[in-house]
Amino acid sequence: MPLSASSRFFSLLPSFSAYAQIESLEGNSCVVDGVPTLKCLEVVFSNILILSSGLVVLVLFIMFVVGSFFYLTSGGDPERVKKAQGTLKYALIGTALFLGSYLILNAINILLGLEHSILEFEIPGDTP
């Protein structure tokens, strides 16, 4: 049975493992003698930032798909075209706000010369 072009293409791509937890609580010295410390908030907050960023991108993608579908199936009805254009407009505004806030925070991070990413959260304090 011959392989299709898409299956040949995807077979050449490397496979990556998916991990349910982005950053481990154990590897960040936040658990001391089995008891979580204040340093665990860094890991939790960092995971929330990363997951919420992915969720925003997913919602924006769905808005683009739905708006495009409404536009294609409007059949020239001015009311449905206006509704589809509104959905696409808000998706573009959301994308601009998300990318703008990310770029501004990243620019501030670079200007201040910080070593870690803006998605990493660190509580200052004594490190053992």
C-alpha cells in the first residue's frame, strides 16, 4: 500500500514527548523534607502563565476559524457578513493585544538585562 504525501512528510518530522507537568515541583528545591515551601509558588505561577498563554492562542485560533466559517457561509447576507467581520475584527484585536503585551514585557526584560524569560517567576530570598 503506497504512502500518501502527507504521511511521508509527517514521518520525517521528529517526535517529541508530551509531559503533563511543565515544571516539576521536586526539581526546584521547593519541597523540603516533603513539605512545600514558598518557592513552590514560583513553579505554580510559571505553569499558570505558560498554560494561560496557550489557552489564549487556542481561543484566538478558534475565533479566526469561526469568523472565517461565518464569512464563507454568509451567502452575501449583509447581516451575517457584518457578524463575521465583527468576529474577525475582535480576533485581530485580541491577537494584537496578546502579542503587544508579550513584546512589551519581553522588551522590558531585555532592557533590564534579566537572565530569565518573562514566563518564569522568581521570589527573591535565600537560596540554599
